[in-house]
Amino acid sequence: MAASGSDSLYTLRHRPASEKLLDTSFRNLVGFLALMVAIILIGIFIVVGSKASEAIGAFGLNFIVSPVWDPVRDTYGAFTAIYGTLLTSVLALVLAVPLGVGTAIFLTEDFISPRIRLVISNMVELLAAIPSVVLGLWAIFVLEPFARPILQLIHQLFGWIPFFSTNPSGPGVMYAVLILTIMLLPIITAISRDSLNQVPQDLRQAAYGVGATRWTAIFMVMIPAAISGIVGGIMLALGRAMGETMAVTLIIGNQTSFNISWFAPGNTIASLIANQFGEAGELQMSALMYAALVLMVITFFVNVMAQWIVRRLALKYE
């Protein structure tokens, strides 16, 4: 074993000059491309921040906690949109994670024949290819009429709870949650499936060898071994949910006044920008840019937290 390691080290040190040059050129190229991505990201922050400077000076941090959005009086606060963004994203994630991870387990285990698994995998991937505007229209004409009686029943039974206090008589936050759940499923399923497929089969066989059942092997061995990839996919889906525009805009109701109820019409930062960008005045445009800057900061924070969580989980289960 030691001789083999020495031979490998000798081979790496005595590669042809052309191969070393190619390796150095490739490292420089990918380093340059990574630097360009960082420069573009910083440039976007600078441009959005400069466009939002007027609103930042006018409203300060009160913009984040104020629920008032009144273009007539040029008074703007993004709390309603921030609340809607976080609420729809988190609730959609709560619904999508069990479905997505469960589907990934179903597709990686031998519950059904490989042909049927291939068909289901292709259907999941095709779901990700449907344009968001098409899903939004489907939500208006199919999902909303189908789900309304169920939500009305929940309102009748639990209307005394503030979250269900509004009678769902039209577009609202919960329909946006449901359509986001459908949009997040392919992301979570695909990444979780790939992570589970990369787990060495020796781990599964070792679990069976010590007497573990199939479900014990799945939950105690396979999922912990793939948890960093699964969590990475979940966090990627969360960022996707917070930035979704067209489907949410079509079904959420686009109400700028604050309502804590999940069944009431609401707003998100993305839908707010999409609805008002075309006819916004100077200060209103700056306020929309301020809201966009807040969304970028939230998304950046989510990505940083995702990297931290994935690294901690990878160290824990290595």
C-alpha cells in the first residue's frame, strides 16, 4: 500500500510539461470564471442598492417593519410582502420535503420494477420543465376550484384560529403555497434521489448483515449518509420558492394590506415588483428596488445558512 502511494506521488510529480501546462491553464480558467460570478453578484447588489438609495434615505429600516404600501401618499413598507414571501416559502417547504424525499426513496429502492421507476423519474423531471406561468394558469382554473371546498371546510372547523380566520372565496396565500409545493417537488426529489444513489451499496449490505430491516436501513443508514445532499437540495428549493414570480403572482391575490390569515389574499416581494414595476413613479420605483434588495439579502442569508448546515452534516456523518 505504501509503495502504491509512493508510485502515485511520483507519477504526479513527473507528469509531462504539456499536461502540467494544461492543468495550470484549466485551474486559471475556472478561477477566472468563479471570479466573474462573484463580480456579477457584487455588481447586481451595487446597482440595486444605488437604485434603492432614495427609498432607503426616505424610509430607513422602518421600510422592513411597516405594512403600509400606499402609492397615492408615497408611503411604502414591505412587511406584508416579506411576510408573504417567508410564509409561502416555508409552508411550501413543509409540504414538499416529505413528498420529495419520500418520492426519492421510492425511486431508489426496489419497491417497483425498474421500468416503472424510469417512467416516474421522467415524469418528475418533466414537471420541472413546465413554465411557471402555465402552472399559475393551471392553479387559477384547476387547483383553486378543487382546493376551495377543502379550505372552506378547514375554515369552518378552525376559523377561530387566526391563521384560518378568512373565508377562502378567491385567490389567496394558501393556493400560492400549494402551487409552490408542486414546483419544489422536482428539485427536492431529483437531488435527494441522486444523493441516495451515491451512497455505497456496502453500507446497505452491512446494515442488512447486522439484522436491520429495509426501513431501518433506509432511515438509519441511507438517509444519514445522504443527508448533506438532501439538505442542500431542500435549501436550493427554498431559494427557488422565495424568488418565484409568475405562478405566485397569478394566484396569491396581490393584496398589499397585511392579514395574518393563510387563506386571505396576500403578496410576496417578487409578485409586488412584477405587479407595480411597469407603472411605478420615481419614489415607488426606488421602494420596489429596496424590496428587491431585501429579497436578495434574505436569499443570500439562506444560501450561507445552507452551506453551513451542509458542511456540519457532512462532518457529522463522514
